[in-house]
Amino acid sequence: MVKRRGNYEIRIVGKQLSCTHCEGVIFSHREVYIDVVPFVDEEQKQQLTLQSLTCKDCGNIQQFQQLAKGMETNIVYKQVD
């Protein structure tokens, strides 16, 4: 697991993320890795990377799947104080 230190404003698919509970826009971050194993074939195991984002105002947790294509990603982090 990798943890980004600090606080972030986050854009997902080009849109500003806000907390669904309190509408805060500052989040702390951690990555969660899950092995996804199809019931049919153990050899086709894939890894799912979730970004777990915790609102700094109320503690609400939201999770998003990290999708990457080359150097492009659906989640962009901007560190704030």
C-alpha cells in the first residue's frame, strides 16, 4: 500500500471532487490493492487499484478505481497546505 502524504484537491475525469457528505474539497489519500480472481481461471488474476480518499473536514471516505492509459490517468492530485 502506498500513501501520499499531505492534503489534496482531486480531479476525477476532469471534475473537482467534493465530499458527498459535507461538500469539502480537501482529502487525504491512500491506495488499496485488491487481487481480482475470476471463478473460472486462477491464472487470469488481475489487480484492482482503488484510491481511498478521506475528507479532511468530516472524515467521510470515498473510493475510486484508478484507470491509466500510458501516462494519462482518470485521477489528478493537486497538493494543498
